[in-house]
Amino acid sequence: MGLSGLYRLFQRKRTVAPRERRINRRVTPSAGTTVLIVDDSRTVRRLMCGMLHQSGYRTLEAVDGAQGIELARNHKPNLIFMDVMMPGMDGFQATRKLQTHVDTQDIPVIIISGNRQETIQTWVQKIGAKGFMAKPFERGEFFRRLESVIY
């Protein structure tokens, strides 16, 4: 049996169309849509940036609140994902500064944290963030939050 015969032997015959895994279709971002990830965990930043790049978004990364504020002022991203617990300036302090500065007050911020306590979520509302997402998170939840704020 030749190579083409082996190929036909193991080729899967489809009798029905392949099923789409996603329940909701994702929005295709317009060119230049940028998301800033502010998190001291390199792993979290790389994970989020990877998902965003696969979906056509541009990304910026910051390791702490001060760097996040600087990037936000210089680049005006469409959305910021902000971790709470970081060295130096934490996510709540950074978000408050962003919300009170005229150049960055209109940039939506989603707070991310491994702490799911209601006090964290209460602070999210008080400082003007647009939402809260608990870590660990799933890809679908990540994009639902992003799309609910940007679009």
C-alpha cells in the first residue's frame, strides 16, 4: 500500500459540518485597539497578551502601578486590566490616579485579583473601575469582560 493509500485509510470522513466550540462569537477589534496589562506576574501578563494577540489586539505591559500610569498617559490604550496586589503602587492607587487625571479618566479599567472577597469588589466600584475579574479566569470570561467594556 502506497502513501496515498495510507492517507485514505486514516483520513476522517465527515458526515456533518464541524461544530463551533464557542457559544458567542468574538468581536474583531478595529486596527490599533490596544489593551494595557498591569500585573507583577510575568506569567499572567504573557497569558493575557498571548490571548489578545491571537484575537488581533495590540498590547502593552507594565509590572507595577507607576509604570502602568506612565504607559496609559503616553499611549492611551482602549482598556486596562489592573492587578490589585503589586509592589510599590498597588492597583487601587494606580486606578484612582488614572481616574482623576484628565488625560486618562476616560480609559476603562478592569481590576483583576486572586482575592474574591466582597470588600475588593466594593473598592472596585468606589474607585471608578468598570469591572472586576477574579484570577484564575477562563478565556471566555476574559473576552466577555473585555468586550462588555470596549464595545
